[in-house]
Amino acid sequence: MNHYRKGLKFDPEHKGIKDMYRIIKKVQDLQKKAKKASDANDHKKAVELLKKLVELDPNHSTLAPQTLIELAHALKNLKQYVEAKQTVQKVFELDPNSMIAHRTMGQIHMDAEEFDEAVFQFKKANEYAQGDASIEEDIRKAEAAVKQAK
């Protein structure tokens, strides 16, 4: 953001710099509003804002996966499990080895009471996290839920 501001100081009419500055400003504004909505448990508003954010650059290497994970969490909180899973699938398309995506998918499966799938996803996340105690706890909870469901 600062780079573009400095560029505009030197050439205030540079079209490329002005366009990128506006996009970055819009991204930051949407991120701030989505976080505020999530923090206020207004998941419906968060979903709306996060979808707009993804539309700005759906293939961005860092922004897209992060935003899609946040979107999946908001959808999960609205109990829209199918759409939440589809959203995480988009993250897998960008990064098939994403520990966060596997963990998020496991959490969605847990909430949807699909415990076998949750165990699988948590174990995949654990492969990439290697030794993360919180993921190992997720695995234990999911395995216990599988046993209780039978």
C-alpha cells in the first residue's frame, strides 16, 4: 500500500498505480468489514463480504486460500456444510497440501456429524503439521465420535 502511495506522489496520474491502489484499498476494507462481522457473529454478512473479496482475485496465491478458509468457517457457522466443503475444495485446488484446509474440512465434517471423514481430514492435516497437539486432540475427538456413533 505504501509503495503505491509513494508512486502516486511522484506521478499522481499514473493509471496503473491508481488502479492497484484502489484494489488494495478495497481488499483491506473488505477484510476489515468481514472480520468485524465474524467477530459480531454476523456470519451471513461475513459470507457476503468474503465472497466479494474472493471475486477480486480468485487465483491470488495467498489472499484467495486465506479468504476461502475464512469463508468456509463462516458457512460452517451457518450450518451450510455442502457449500463450506465446496469452498475448501477450492483451496485444495490452489494448494493440495494445505494443513489448514484439511483441518477446516475436518471441522466441517465434525459439525456435519460425518465423523469418519473428519478423522481422515484431521490425519491428513496432522501429516503436514507434524506434532501439532491441537490437531492430535481433534483426531482423538473425531475417533471418539466415530465410536459413539456406532
